[in-house]
Amino acid sequence: MPVIARDLPTGMVAKAYGRWAHVYDGLCKHLFQPAHVAAAEAANRIGGEVLEVGVGTGLLLPLYSRNLRVTGVDLSPAMLLKAQERVEREGLRHVHALDIADVHTMAHPDERYDAIVFPFVLTLVSHPETALDNSLRMLKPGGEIIIVSHFRSQNRYLAGFESAVAPLIAGVGLRPDFPVSRIATWCDAKADCTMQEPVPLGVGRVYSLLRIVKRPRGERR
């Protein structure tokens, strides 16, 4: 049975990324670019209306097709301010709205979105299964939840190291010990979703693209 790491409090994550807002692009833009490109390409293939959860400073926003209608949400006002500046600076007219919202409780309509993107955020939310439940509710049949993140290593020595350092770096909004099996367990319990095999990305393959497809009604278990 996999070890389940302690979930991070929402307030801790919001404060951590509020502190990161002014340096986030410089630290993360190039490091995360392969994953951001992969996530945006997956959403672009689906088309339609996209929700990005944890939009941050908006690094993905220019990568989405201009034919999409994109809504971005985040817990950090400081991050959203940077995202809004990016939208205005780069003329990103496909970005429909940027809002402060918590994915656990946000009340957007059922089956509204064709794709819901979690860029390096699902492993940080306070209750990942609740976040996925609400996302699945908001997703159209045939749509996809698209996740890019680092997941706990399959190498037991690296996994042990990740578990050891996780409590030490939680305060800066990082969580290296989240197992992908936790998402698989959640999806297996649902009648209306299928999890695709994770695709390793980036230098050293330290993070992955994970897609969860919501089955059309006639194909549900």
C-alpha cells in the first residue's frame, strides 16, 4: 500500500506562491517550459473552453491556441496580478477571465469545460481528490483533465529521499513525494474516467504529463 504524504494546507500554498510572484518567471519559465508546452498542446488538440487551475503568472497563457477560450484561476492575488499584466502586455485576447478561486469549492457550471489544466499544482492542493472530483464535475463528457507535475520517483532510494525532504520544503510550496498511484486510485473508483499512462518530460525526465479522460455517458462503467 503506497505511503500517502501529508496534504499541504491551502493557506500555506497561497502564501508561499505570493512570496514567489516577483521571481517566479525567472526561476521557472525555462525549467518548466517542456511541460508547459506539452500541457498547452494537449489542450489545443481538444479545443473549446479551457480552465487552467493554478494559472500563476500566466506562463502557459501565450502557448494556448488563439481559438480557445481560457479561464485562469489561482489562490494568489500577487500571481494573478502578474498574469493580468502578461495578458495586457501580450494582447492575449483568448484569455476570457482571471479569477481568485479555490478548485475545491469553485462553483462553475457542470460540464462547462472541454479541458482543465493543472500545471504543477495538483500535487500541492490541500485535498487532491476533492479537487479532482470538482474538476470532473465541471468537465464535459469526452473532455480531459491535463496534469503536469513531478511525482514521487519509482526508484526506492530517490523516493526515500523525496519523502525525507518533503516536510522541510513544504513551506515554500513544493511537494516532491506525491505518488501518481494516488491519482490512479482515485480514477479507478470512478465510473466515468480513464487515466492515460504518464508521459515523462524534461531534462532528466523529472516531471510527467498525465491525462484523465472523462468518458462519454454511453461508455461509462
